[in-house]
Amino acid sequence: MLKGQLPNAGQDLVPHPGSLPTNGCQGPEKSPVPPLSLPEGIGNEDPQAKAKPFTPKPPTRPRLERALSLDEKAWRRRRFRTSHEDLATPSGTSPSRGSLQDEAPQPPTHTGSPPCLSTSLQEIPTSRRAQGSTGGGPSSWGHCISGMISTSLDLLHRDGASAGSTTRLPAVDQKAASNPPWTANSTGKSRLQSRLFRAHSSLGPGRPPSPLACDAKPSFSLLAPIRAKDVRSRSYLEGSLLASGALMGADELARYFPDRSMALFVATWNMQGQKELPPNLDELLLPAEADYAQDLYVIGVQEGCSDRREWEVRLQETLGPRYVTLYSTAHGALYMSVLIRRDLIWFCSEVESSTVTTRIVSHIKTKGALGVSFTFFGTSFLFITSHFTSGDGKVSERLLDYSRTVQGLALPRSVPDTSPYRSDAADVTTRFDGVFWFGDFNFRLNGGRVAVEAILKQDLGEKVSALLQHDQLTQEMKKGSIFKGFQEPDIHFLPSYKFDIGKDSYDTTSKQRTPSYTDRVVYRSRHKGDICPVKYSSCPGIKTSDHRPVYGLFRVKVRPGRDNIPLAAGKFDRELYLIGIKRRISKEIQQQQAPKDQHSSTICTVS
């Protein structure tokens, strides 16, 4: 067995038969170092060369990289975070007594941040490790390594405190730190290395180890990982139509709309200020003629109900969880709501709005216009809902309302114009690619009540075309005095005004108002053929007002855009969304319980 201590680098190993010395060491059953059997014939040769055939081997020689000077005498006064024993034991009884205690202290060099563990583990040069001592034995190797481990951790803790940092090192198991690494198997070595690595990479009790400091493959979230080389090789054409990675570019547009056209729903309804809402809005938002729901819904209301929030909740409830309210606004009794599919909100710019009041003397803004605009991919949209002056013969007043609206709406503001060279400062409708104007325009049918009733008795196809010959709006649009550049889909429905509330009969009061097409939807496209009407009709089943809602379904061409617009960043009315979904759930539960209640029976007892 070995007797004495490990020699210095320039000395020889002297084999001595017998047992291990007892000074500073315990017996084999308690010592962390197993007894080593040395073969005969070890001469004055390199100790490292002769240590190779032995099992287990001493640790490899550390690299001589000295980044910081250590205060060796301060090691004895250091403590582990989880230990209550002083590392500096009385002289002669220290298990790690050796050359480290005899080294002259050097002033510590502090840096602005805690040193890396890989550097602190290499603070001890080889001369110290191989240097002999009078008070140690073969187990001094293990205590030397444990001292290195404790010192590196203490150094990190000391430098972090000296720099004014509140960073605290996690606790390290003393048992794992004090046992020599070569007394354990490979699993023990990897466990010890992992603990040391976590002590370095996790500079706080709650921080996980940095994925950049380990060799293991990092784990990502559900989001697709972004490779660093893809970021480095970014296109400097960002914001251009040619950039393949642009959010609004052609590639992204083709993913959602291969034919580059979206489905648009536009509706207008004069509620007549009624508090009562229809029990079901499916006929309005989900008409039977449409096999599929639309991508974008825009609903304008005139003389809206007193509870505007309730109206918006009903819209959200009807369309369900696949849609969100992108924007909603009001101007007096004029309401407008914009709902869009949830997966399309990322391609919308900031939504802007503007208002115009045409009846200034009125305290309640029942007449005027409300405009909402935004850009979807590379196509800009403007939606206007209006309530023009009422009265059979007030055509000139309605023309004046139109002129005030196109001049008064200050849109767009911060969202850039997609084609500024085609814009007109005096007409807001020229600043957008697609414009939809809808509302209660109040244009009537000429000829009087008797003549209109006679036409209404004819067949549906004949009477509609005959009625439109008396329509004031159709006549004015042909003259070019209103809605310049606008078109209207073909009308195949009966006049939407004026009905008796709750009935299908036109006005039976003493005023005997003439049935008219007051509620209309017109559109204008900057590029010819970009807007194609699919359906244009009314909702005769909704009878809570003297007006019938009118809606239009359109296919609108969408162009790729540039990433130079302020985006809405996926913002929507979350509170409104949750309320609408809860209502759908509660109604579904009630419908499921209704059949059970009908089949249930009660037992009557006679006492």
C-alpha cells in the first residue's frame, strides 16, 4: 500500500508495502478513497505515465489558465451555503492539509461580473496539485478537488457580492462536492459535472440553466424555432413586395387566399331606436343563400338601440368563437362593428375612424356619417355608414349631406395611402382601394303611395324593375350628382321602408308613407373588377323596426402589401368575445336540458 504523500512533479514515487498511514485519514470502511494496490518495480519515472494502468485513474491535468488570483488563506474561512462547519479546521487535523495552505496569498482580482466556472476550476496550477506535503496522504487528491470545487463556488459568491449584485448561488450538495470524482463511476461523474454546470449557468435560485451553455438540444415551445442563420441572412428588401418573408407579402397572402379574393359581408339597418332586439340574428349574419360564412363582417346601424353593448354582444354571440370584434365605434345613434376571422387579425393595420355631423342643431346626433378605414394585406378599405336627411322631396338636402361627408371625413391618418397619386384631397373615397358606403340614405320613390301600391300588386320580377324607375337615388346616380364612381348591386327585393312594426304590411298609419328603398349598399373600387357582388337582399323576417335590414355579399380582390404600415397587432375586444362565447355555451346547455325536462314526469301522491 502507499505510504507517505504524493510527491512533487520532480520527485519519484516510492512503493512501500504495508497499509495506509493513519495520520489525517480514516480506515478503508470510512475513507472516501479506496485502497490502491501498487505493483512492484515503480522507479524514478513520470508518475503520470505509471498511473495509466491503474484503475481508477487520477483526474486529468487541468489547463494552466489563470484568469483570477485566489486568496488561498481565505479558503479556510469560507463556508458552504448549506454547511455550519468551518472549512478551516485546526492545524494538523485538516483533511486537505497540504501545499494549498503553504502558498503565499495573492490579492484577489475582482471583475464586474461573476467569473465562469470553467475558469475558476482551472485556477490551481499543476505544480500545486503534484506538490508534496508533510501532513497529507493519498486522500489529499480528493480533498484538493473538493477544495477546488468549494473555492470556485465561494469565489463566484464572493465576486457577485463585492460587485454589489444580489445574485445568490444555489446550494451544492456537500457530499457530492467532497467525494473524489475517481471514487465514483461514470454516472457519478456526469452527475457531479451537471451539478457544477447548473451552479454556473443558474445564477439564481429560480433560473433554469441557460440552453446556450449546455450541449443538450434546447427545447422550444409550440412556436416554430427560428434559426439564427435565417435571421442573419435577412432580406434587405423587407417591406417590399419582393421580400419572400414579408408578413403582408405575396407568399403569406397565397397561404390564406390562393385566388387572392376574400369574402365580405356588409349590412345596414335602421333600428328606429327600439330597445327590443330580434331573438335571433342568423337571418341577418348567416343568410340561407350563403353556404359558407364570410371572412369579414361590417355592420352599420342607424338610430341604434339604447344598449349598444348588448347589440355588439349579440353580434359576437351569433358569429361564434371563430370571429373577433376587430373594431367598433359610434357617433351618436350611428353604430359600426367590424368582425373578422381570428386567424386574419394579424394582417390588418390599425383601424382608424372619423365622423361627420350633418344636423348641427340636434343634440342627439341622428344624422351624419361614420367612417372606418384600415388596410388588409396590401388593400385599403373604407366603410361609411350614413343617415341622410329624411323627407320625400328633400333630395337637395341629401345631396348636401353626401358632399359634407366626402369632404369632412379625415381618413386615413397614420396608415399610409396605398396609392397617393390617385387620391383627391376633396374626396375621401378616392384615397382607398375599396369603399363601401351603406346606410339609410332616405331616397324615396316618386309617384305617391297609390302609384307605388299598384306596382306592388304585380309579379316580383316586374314590380321591382318598375319601382326602380321611380327611385330618386337611381336617378341622381345616373346624373352623377351623388356617389360618383360608385356602383350598386342589382336589387331583387321589395322596398325596405316603411313597415308596421311586427308586421309585413307597409305603413297603415294616417301618414301613409310611400314604400321606398331607403336602405342601400353601394361600393367603389380603385381597380376595375376588384369587387364582385354575390348577393344583395333584405331580411323580411326581422320585424322589430319599421326598416328591414339590407345586406350584401361580395368577393373582394386582395393584393399583397408592404411591411411598412402600423399593424393592429392582433388586438380585439377580448371582454366582448368572452361574453358572447359564454352566452353560446349557456344556450347550448339549455337546449340539451330541454328534451330531458319534457320526458321527465312527476308522481302525485294523495294523502
